[in-house]
Amino acid sequence: MSESTVIRAEHVSFSYGKNQIFDDLNFEIRSKEMVTIVGPNGGGKTTLLELLLGFIEPEQGSLTILGKRPGDASSLVGYVPQYAKYDEKFPITVLEVVLIGRVRNFFGFYTKEDREKAFEVMERVGIADLAKRSFSELSGGQRQRVMIARALVGAPQILLLDEPTANIDTFMSEKFFSLIEKLAKEKTVLFVTHDTGFVTNFTNRVFCINKGLHEHPADAVPGSLIHHAYGHEMRSIRHDIKLEQPEVIR
Amino acid sequence: MMDFLAAIANPNVPFIRYALIAGILSSIAFGMVGTYVVVRRITYIAGAISHAALAGLGASVYFSTVYSITWLTPLTGAMTAAILSSWIIGLVTLYASEREDTVIGTIWAVGMAIGLIFIAKTPGYMDPMSYLFGNILLIGRQDLILIAILNIIVVAIIILFYPQLKALSFDEPYARTRNIPTGFFTLLLLTLTACTVVLMVSTVGIVMVIAMLTIPAATAGLVVNKLSLMMVFAGIFCAFSNTVGLGVSYALDLPTGATTILISGSMYVLVLLWKKLSKRG
């Protein structure tokens, strides 16, 4: 393992009953790398996410985050889940949501330092003025920033984002990309998405996952690879050029 | 109204005073636990726990009568059954592959069936209606002590684990990533729910206790945007409903439990209407 490797999967196998999700999965993700994980629903993206978060363990092989089992490396990973999963009516303020990123696992209340860190990170992602606002009143883009602040407040080395562009409009999406671009300079960033249009020009590598993993540099993801990963025709919208018509990959 | 105040002060009718104290005391726990029941959307589970309490209640009435076990009060039996059923539901929810709603429904109905059979076989006349729909005459001094102790335990635990329970309720998968033992806290919350429903069984009964757990908290959720404030307001709304319900039922000679629920339900509708109208305005 090279010194800069932060995530390493070696011969990882996992199945749900008779449904084999991964068989001999191998990859390495290096420090401050930005990796986009794409693939169709049911292809194994969520399983990989659950493996990385330590919710499930590989049946065979090993998966390590900075040499630790994912379950023991929770403080190293900042997780940004899909915001659409939240209860719209939950009575909670933005500051309270961000503070959850520093919650003690069993006993203990939030300290003054926790609050200072929360305000620091909210300032950084541009939501400090929303601290006392109710989370349910925010727009999709604002909520996504709150989730990123919550993930960052624990000072993780890896940022793991699940479907980050879902429910964000194009304008907010651009602001969101620029925030992630800044964060990617100091942290390892992993995106999990079913949206191939998310493969932007600042992603280092793309993992196409469909019951296996095809790794590719992000500068030129060929149609053949996406077709192979998804198993059918896909529409691809590239962020670095403007096309009259969406390109149809065959 | 004056009659009601006079009845509270009258040393010869302690049951009114006991009912008032029980209602106000249990409102604190009801406000706190009810808030979690509402935000975690586990009303159906809380309903099953409260109905299953009848099994323990009926069993305690039967065994204390047949075998003269004096320490076995109906509230002790109800609490034991409620806690056991909460653990079964919790463990099934967390670890089993059975359909959760099927298990909840089964515990709900089987618990009631066991309770009714025990009550039917208890020698002498035993009216299940008092337990199903509440009867303030059932509240004794010993019950007040039990309610006070349970109340202190429930409130202390909720305060002690407030950040963890809030994190769990808002976003369970994320709480797991922070190494919070979500299974333990889920079971703890269900156990607290079981203890809390028993607090008000005598006043509003097993069938309607779920309403007092959810309606005041839901009403509070309409007016505040913080979980802690929701608990405070839910407690206030619950205490108000209990007190006014007791007073109105005394004045108009109506069943206390039903009157209390109607007061609570009316408050919810009024606050909802006020909120809708103030948004339009």
C-alpha cells in the first residue's frame, strides 16, 4: 500500500443471499483524490457505500480506510446522505443539524468548542446566517450545504457524498460544484451517483459499478465503458463542453 | 368550576386531587416521550405497547385476587407487560426479517386478548371498561408514588441522552456512522414509551392513552421549530388537557378520559386552523 492510499479494497466479495453483488473487488483511492462512483440502481453502489461506512462487512477480502476497518474509522469519514430522506417536519434548526456531526456516541452534551467548530464550518460553506433557521424551511441547495457542514464539522479526511446533486437545481448545482472543488483540494472526496452527467472535469477517476467495478480516468469516459457498466443505452451530458443535442452512447 | 376547585380542596374526595396530580405529573414524561413518538413516527408501535399492557394488567388483577399477592398492583402488571412487548417489537424491528407491521398488530391484539381472559376469569365482578377507557377512581396514593418515580426516571434518561436520541431520531443511518449504538437507543426509547403509557392508563385508559402521547406533541410540533421546545410545549398542552378535561368532566358528569382526549383533539384542530389562517393572512 502506497503511503498516500486512504482507501484500499482487496479481493472484496459480498452477496445478499444468492445475489452476488461483488466478487473479487479491488481498488485503491489515494489522498486528496476525487472519485466519482456511477452505476445503475441495483448495481452495487449502495452496497459499496454501506461497506465504506462499516454498516456491513465484506464476506471475503479486506476493505480498509487508512489501515483501519471502516467501522473503526468513522471519525475519518464525513458522510453526506441524500437529503430527500429527511422528515420535512422534524423540528430542528440548522445549527442543531450541524452539531450532530460532533455528537458523542453514548454520553455527553455539546460543548462550547463544538459550537465554535460548527459556526466555523457553517461560515466556510456559506450558511452561517441560516444557523437559527428551521432545517425544513431551507431550499434543496441550502440543505445540501448543511449536510456538508455536518460532515465537515468532525474534521474528517474523507468526504463521502451519496447522490449529492439530487433535488438541486442547475444554478445551485454550479455553486455546489465550486464548493466541492475547493474541498477536494484538501480532502479525499467520493461521490456516489447514478447521474453520469456528474462526471465533471475536476473528478480524477470514475468507478463504474454494475456487479463489478470498471475503473477509468475521468478525462475521457468512453461510451463503450458506460454502455458496458449500465448494460443499455445512456444519455450523457458532459459538463466541459456544450452540445446542441445530448450525446447518445451506443 | 367552583365546584371542581372545591372538590380538589375537599379532603373527603381525594380521588379528584389524585387524578389532578397524576395528570400534571405524567404530563412531563408524556411531553418528552410523546415528542419522540411523533417525530420518529412510531405511533403505531406505541399503540401496540399500550394495548398489550392489558395482558399484564389483567394477569396482575387475576393473580393478586386468586393468590392474594397484595404487592402486585394493576399498574405494576401493566408496566411489566408494556416493557416486555416494547422489547419484542424493538428486537423484531431491529433484527428479524418478519414484517414489522404484522408483529405489531399481533402483539396489539394478543396482549388485549390475554388481558380480557384474565379479567373474565378473576373471581368477583371486574369491569374491563375501567381499564380500557380509564377511571379516575382507580388512582390511589400508591399509584401516585409509582407515577412520580417513573416520571423522574423517564425525564432523567431523556435529558441524559438528549443529543444521542435527537441524532438518532433525525437521521438514524448518520447516527450509526457516528458510532451511536442505535439499536440500544431504539430499545431505550421504546422502553421509555412503555413506562410512559402506563402513567396515564388509570386516567384515560389503555385504548385512549396513545392519543395523549401523540396529540399534545403533534400540537406542539405545529408551533415550534426545536425538539426541546416541542417537548416543553407538549408537556404544557398535555397538562392543560388533563386539568381542563378533569374539570369539565366533573362539572358535566362526563367520562374523564374521553373528555380529556376531546379537549386535546380540539386544541390540535384549533392550533392547526390558526396556523393555516395566519399563513394565508
